[in-house]
Amino acid sequence: MPYKCATQQKLSSVLKTDYKKYMLTEILSPHKTISFEKIPTTVFSTAEAACTHVADEIATLIKQRNRNGQTTVLGLATGATPKKVYAALIRWHKEKGLSFKNVIAFNLDEYYPLQPDALQSYRTFMYENLFNHIDIQPHNCFIPQGSVSPEILKQHCDDYERKIEEYGGIDFQLLGIGRNGHIGFNEPGSHINSITRLITLDHLTRFDAAYDFGSITHVPRKAITMGIGTILKAKRIVLLAWGERKAGIIKQAVEGPVTEFVPASYLQGHHNTTFVLDESCAAELTRFKAPWLTDDVLWTTGMIKKAVTQLALSLGKPILKLTNNDYNQNGLSDLLALHGQAYDINIEVFNQLQHTITGWPGGKPNADDTYRPERATPAKKRVLIFSPHPDDDIISMGGTFQRLVDQGHEVHVAYQTSGNIAVADDEALRFIEFVKDYNEQFGIVSPEANSIYDEALAFLKVKKNGEKDSPALRQVKGIIRRGEAKNTCRYVGVPQQQVHFLNLPFYETGLVEKNPIGEADFTIIAALIETIQPHQIYAAGDLADPHGTHKVCLDGIFEAVRRLKDKPFMNQCWLWLYKGAWAEWDIDLIEMAVPMSPDQVLKKRNGIFKHQSQKDGVVFQGTDSREFWQRAEDRNRATAELYNKLGLAEYAAMEAFVRWHF
């Protein structure tokens, strides 16, 4: 996992593993290995490692067939998921001499109607991300044409199907998966025998494509796609998926029944398919979610907490009401055999959860901190809150943020990126017009500043749907977000000299797809940490962020911390991870839970309102119609309800954190 939880320092004798008893149980009981997975699934620590592995398999296939004088027929996917596979294949070509002259490529799909030279077309994508960088023959690259007339569309699809058959079928088919389970553009309801055809896009699919087209209104409603039947004829299929947001649908596809409502589940019937995932995407699979059901486990404190909380929630019981029968009937008899009665285990886990709750996120001064998540000393801490975008601090941990300030800590906020791509064009236009009208009314002449606004305004007038913003427009949008962040900090009570705008270079592409994080980014982050020398760092550990910025920003912090860890001040520095607007930590992972009263919830809401550009239909609204303040409140309320369901005190809302041990 990209993060880990602290093992409780003090365990009662009930939960200390008796090594001899454990080993005896291992010897006397047959080893159990039960798989719930109906498709072979390989899990890598990172998407990068997974992509390298898949690219190596493709390259090995091409090399072998090249030696035998044979062509290799590849089925290729588009989107962010396979990009690193294509980058690795380009390296194979440039650094190892792999030739693609005998490769035939068939793409899965294309939007309809859409011109082939459109920015969003999959033809553009494939040439920019692969074909232009290798020696593949242009006449061997086949992509459905989104520009064909309706009159010949059926014939075009039939010809595409026939062309695949003429080349002997697909040797290796690369797939991604949509959040609704689609493969290619085979949306829920697609038949197992379907072939290349025109299909109407699902609402969720169109929402996920909205940014590429400028807004959902510009996303085509239809697409041409290879059919399920076409895909299943491939000799080898590899499906890629990354991140927490795909974890739920992956579980359905891999462990659930075969159903037309999850088209990827049809792959269960294929003779040579592998799902390749990163760890966060595999998190919902039974072997990770409830490993005691699939294999023998070592009952560590964390594993016991995970099992008991899941048992209580699945049965709808408070922890202290669980019985021996509950354990025995739900796959946890081994736990009882090793640790005795349910009563003792229940109390220990209940106490662990109780000790995570604190109203003093910076530590309570002059208090016994044995069972508190944070240290009592120093009473006044230097705190550094990293916010990937200019609103993640208030959305994700606004209540804790406010408490830290109110309780007298020296709180710094570092906004890692400008967040400019999340500002809608019409919001930027409104801002530009205000500035120009103000300058005109009061006779303010600033040629340099005015030229930026003039340039941004001129670009907006000719901007195409989904086109990359010009540098001037990005600068204007960045100014909007910076002002909103300052307003939030002023509202919470953070002095302006403790507000830091890092503007990390990796982010400034003007596109959803960012540059790899690099040395310049690491240096900026490390320099700030070393300057402040914090006792606490808060960072976004939200890997469900749909566009990956949170993950990249977290990687930057981890690298900076790694470089600084031998500095004396780092011995006193603790790193806490919060989640964003998209998800919450699993209850067994939470190490600090900060409760909020109804008044504190309302104050946090008002803080979120300072980010006006992110209200009322923001760029990344997704399928969730709730605004960010609503998502945050619902999530914080759900966390509090979770604690209450497990038998702990009832609060209006809670913010949760996991400590990273570096």
C-alpha cells in the first residue's frame, strides 16, 4: 500500500500473539487458500510498475513474431490508463531497437460524430501518444472513423470487423474499464455477441469525458466501438485499471456474476485474460478487503481491528455486542481460537477506536497523552497543511484546520498547485471584464497587467472546445484561485505571511494530464518544510482524486520528507494524511478522528463558500450533482455515523486522519 498505519504501541495481553499457540494452529489446521476472483488478477504497487510489466509482455510478443517473420495484431485502448504503457513501448523502440514495422494496430473505439483531426479524437490521441514515435506503418493503423456519414456507417463498421478477421484476429488486446464497467464503449446492456457498431454513450461515460470537450454539452452522445464479441475473440486480453475510484467496479467485474450490466464481467469467460491493477484499485477485492476469508492470516493488531469492525458493520451490531457465534459464523473462528472470547477482543478493539477520537488535533496541553493520537508537547506546535488545490484544505479538513488555529498553534498553509484548470471559462471572463471595467473607470494604466488580460480575453473569443488554455488565461485563472484561498485563510484566522503558494511546475500544462513530478517540485516542497520545521504536516492522501493531482502532490511530499528525514527537526515531525471530497478512510485505518459540532460544521461550510469559482456547476462536477460543501458534509456526517454504529459516542460530524510513519 502507498501508506501504512501505526501499530498500537500498547497491546493488552489478550491481543498479544502467543507465538507457540499460533504455530501449533498453523501445523494442525490445513492451509486454506480460497479465491473469490473469477479472472486472473495481478496487483502491482504502482501503476508505473504495472505499465512497464504490460509493455514488456507486448514487446516480447512483437520481438518473437518479428523473428518468425510474422505480423503482430494489437488491439489498442485510449485514455489516461494506457498512456504509460505506450510511453514504455516508445522506450523499447528508441532504446532497444524494437521495430513496429510488422505490427497491425486496431483501435477499440472513436466518438461519433467527430472529425479525425479534432483535439479529442482517438486518432489524435494515438498519433500523439504512440504512432508518431515509433516506426509503425501508417497504413497498418486502423481507427474507427467518427466522420463517416450516417449512410455508410453500418458498412464502415462491417468493414472494420472484416479487416480484423483478414489479419487473423487480434493477438493482444489492451483494455481499460469505465466506472460503469464498460470496455471499449460497450456500455451496460451490451450483448456478449455484439460486434463493431454505433452505440449511445452512457451518461457517466459522457461526464467522465466532459473536461476534454470543455463541458458535457459538447461531448458526443454516440461512439463507434468494437463489440464484446469482437474483443472476446482476441487471443490474449489484458485489462488495466488504476486508483480507488475504479476499485468498486473492478470487484464487480472480477468477483461478481457475469452480467450485461457490467460488460467487463464477460471477460470471466475468456481463456486468456488478466486484470492488471495497482494496489489502490485492488483494495475492494476480497483478498485485500477481508483476507481472512481467502487465506490464513497473521492476526496483527491492525488485522484484528479490520476484521472486527467489518464484522460489526456487516451485522449491524455495536462492537461490544458481538458474540462468539458471530465470529464463528462469519469466517473468524481462527481469531477466536487464537485470542479467546469475543468479549475480550471486542473491548480491546472498542478501546482502540475510542482512543482515535480527539478534540485536540494538535495535542492537548498538560494532559496524559498515552492514549491520545497526538502528543501533548510542545503545547504550541508549528503546523504545515499541504493543500494540492487551493480549496482542499478547507473542504477536506476545515474543522480540524479551524481547531488548530483556535487552539493557538502556528498554522501554515501551502497550496501546491495553482488549480487554474478547474476555473470555468465564463468565470474567467467575468473576472477579466471586472478588472478591465475597474481600470477604465478609475483611469488605472498598467500596460503589462492589461496586456495579460487583453491576451486572455482575445484567446477566450476564439478558444475551441477542449482546447488547452493559453498561458495568459491560465495566469488569470490562477489569480482567481489564489484570491479565494487567501480569503479562506483570512476567514479561518491564518496570517497572510503564513500562506504559501508553491505553484509546483509539474502542474502547469494547461491540461488534465500533468507532467511527471520532478526535481524542481521536490526542491520547492523540501525548502518550505525545512524553513518552517513543523511539528505536524497534514497532506492529502486521497488517491481517489479523479485526475491524479492529489497522488502526485503526495508523492512530492513523500520525496521531500525522505530527503529531510535525517535533519534533527524531523525527529519531532509527524505526518497526518487526510482524504479529499471523494472518499474516506476505512474505519480500521483511522488513527485520529476530530469531531465537529453543528456550529463547526456550519463554519466549515462558510469557509468552503469562499471558493466561489468552485460553486454552481464546476469544471470537475462529475456525476455527483452535490457541490463540494455538500459532499464534505455528507462524508463527515457518515464518518461520525460509522463510529456511532460501532457503539461509540454520537457526533454531528468527524474528520479522519491516518498517520504516515517515515
